[in-house]
Amino acid sequence: MIRENIPLQNKLKLYLTLLFVYIVLFEFILPVNKILPRPTLLLESFVSIWFEYNLLYAFTITASVVYLSMLFGFIQIYIGAARYLKFYTLIEGSIQSLGLFLFLTPFFFLAVFNFWFPQNVIAEFLFSFLAASFFIFQKLIHESKNIKEEYLLVARNLKTSSYDTYQDVHWKSSLPGIFKQLRQINYQLWFLILTYEFIGDQRGVGAIYHLALQYRDFTALFTLAIMCGILIWFGDLLIKQIHSKFIRWTP
Amino acid sequence: MTRIKNISKVIQPSQGFNTVLLSDITFKIPSRQVASLIAPVGSGKSTLLRIIAGLETPTDGQVLFENSEKTVYIPSEASSFPWLNVYDNISFGLDHSNDAEIKELIKFVGLEGYDSFFPDNKSFGFRFRISLARSLAHKPDLILLDEPFNLMDIKTKLELYNLISEVNKSRGITFLLATSNISEAIFLSDTLFLMRTSPAEIISEIEIDLPSIRDASLLSSEIFNGIRIKVENVFRNTELQPHLSLFV
């Protein structure tokens, strides 16, 4: 990932240089190769691929699953933050004793969901929603453990109810951290859902990847990567904008 | 009057030895006065204040209130919530907030016109004024100040000393200030409690006989220096190296 503190002008120079090297190398020096497709070929197939693979439909499904599940996951944690945190403090010990489950990779859950609900877009959304909620809640727990002691002392001293303390102090204090994490969750969810669609017989972009790989369609793989990159970047930009507009404080 | 009776606090870490932080602390906080608890850094002042506020439990002893006194604790670090504006910070924790009352408090602490400002990135003085107004909104009988002036410049400190005196005189609210700054304590207080460390114990109580209206010129006066030397001698006689910070 490009670091944030590199000036925009330098970033642009870097991208243009890479593009120039790519065009010269793969258009003129190595037009036939198995590393990267020819730039002109990529341009030509960029339009046709949309119709051949019904890409608009696939992107609509995948992008909707990722962003809607993230939105609903966030709303769900926002509404239930107090109850969830309270419940978590009660069962924290038991959860820690189940630490062995942490060594199960997300791939296992992907496979199990695909096994239980084959070709089911609602199950895909449910999986994405649970994953987003889990990631957001994990961050909320982490942030609320590092909350400034003074805020909690003041809340306790002013006899604020535990519900209000969780909702007004823990949640609000955790929001900057959660929004930072949302950018990472955006990336993680795209990866998870593309894999989910890739291994199952689904209808999203992951399934198109599968198909393109079967057809050994080199340019399609690159077009998909570029489109996914643009969508992930757009999501990242949106989260950044919301963060800077509404979450102006540092805890 | 609030009576602190035989308060002890033993810290019991999960590993290592027990530490006696507070040992048999007994004193009375006179009503409608400003009292100060002077002790070196790390002696357990904050713990004692939190015990008085009911935020920590003592190992032994009790805090007795004459009436059912409402106690508000202002921590040493800035405690105004950065996600709430000045108005919402002050009305935080109130069941029924009175708009006129909150606005009057904002004006009283010198934040008029800043109602919708957020405290994030504001000075410690600004944030202390919010904490003080928030405390006053809860109509307390006793306000506990835990070294709130440490990171402030002298001009802000003097302004806030005057504000505290004004709150004390006009609203009859009792203050207990925990500090390691002798001059600050003398300037603000009617009574001083000197506390030694390891374990913390009250070693002396001194009544301050200074004019009720105090300004910066008092700091260089003979009577002020006389009290200051008296306090320092008490600490010296207890063979302490208190490292008490001096007034700037």
C-alpha cells in the first residue's frame, strides 16, 4: 500500500512511470508472454468482457454484498454496543478459554458456509455481515480496553448508568479507531467475499475469476483486478471522507 | 463537614509484595472552605481523593458525610469529552438539564460564546473550565480537585485560582485540592493538610490566615513566605525529600 504521507504529485509521477514501463515492456519488447497482457489487448477486451461475462451483474452483487454488509454490521454494532460490551464483559473469561478456535482460518468458515448454503446470495450476504460485525466488534473491544481512565471516572462519578456509559463513552471514544479499522475491513471483506464466490458456485466477481481462470483468459483476470481495485479504492475514499467529516476528535 | 476516618489502602498486586499506600488517614474537611492536601508526587493523593469520591474502596476506614453530601471528582488529566461540545459536556449525566442554567454556568466559568466549541485540541485551562462547569451543573457540596493545574501557564493558573475562590465564596461549595505545589496550596486554601509518603499519613494541619481576596502580589509578601517556610520545615523535620515543586 502507498504510504499516506507521499505527496500526490510524487504518487502521480510514480504511477505514470510504472505505466510507461509497462507499456514499453509489454507492448514493444515482450508482446507475447505469460507475465502480463499486452496493453492494447487489455484495452480492447476491457469493453467486450463486460458483455461476455455479464460483469455489471457480478460487480453489482459483490459490491452490494460487501458494502451493505459493512453498513448493516456497523449499524448493528452501533445500536447494540452497550448490550454487546456488557455481555462480553460477562463472558470474556469463557471466550479466552476458547482461544484454540482463533487458529481456525477464515477459509474454513468460507468453506462451511458454501457447503451449508450452496448458490445462495443471502447466505453470502449473511457471511459477509457476520464477518464485518465480528471485525468491528473486535476493534470496539480493543478500543474500549484502552479508553482514557478519566472519562470512565467522570461517568461513574456523575452516576451515569452503565448503558449510557457504554453508549456515550465507550462507543464514542472507540469511533476514531473503528473508522480507521473500517478501511482495513473494506479490504478484508473484498478478499473474503471474492474467495467465497471463487470456491463456491456463486454469481459474483469471484465466480467470474474462477471462470476466467478456467478459460485461461489472461486479459479478463487483469480487467477484473483493475475493476476490483477501483471499487476498493472508492470504498476506502468514502470511509475516509465520512471519518474526516463526522469523527473529528481523537480519543 | 466531611470526616475522613482511619482510611487505609493496601495495594495487593497479583505478584510481588503488598504495599501500604495509605495508612490510618484521619482528618476533617471543613465545610464551605478550600482545603488542600499537600504531598509529594506518587504518595497516594489521587487514590485518597477517589476513595472520598466513592470511586475506590479503602482497605480499612470510612468517609463520613455530615449530610448526604454530593461529591464531584475532577481528575488531573483533561476529562472533558472531545466528542461533545462545551454545552453537551456540561449537561452530561444530568437527568433533566435546564438550558438557562447551563448557559449561566458557561458564562460563569468564562466560556461564553464557546457553547458549540469542541474541547479537542483546546488548552488545559479551557478544558478545566468545562470540567468545573460540569461539576457545578450537578450542584455538588464538595468538589475534589486532583492536581488540575500542573500543565498550565502562570496566567491561566491565576485566573483559575480566582475562579475557584469565586465558586467557593458565591456558591458555598467546599473544595479539597490535592497538590504537590506548596505555593499553589497556600494561595488557594483556608486549611492545609500535609501528608508524608510511604505510607501516606497526615503529619500536620495548618490554618491559613490570609486575606480572603488574594492576588498575585500576595505571592511575594512576607506573610506568604512565612507560611511557606513553615510548611517546608514540617516536611524537612519528617526527614522527607519531598521534591515539592516550587511556585513559578
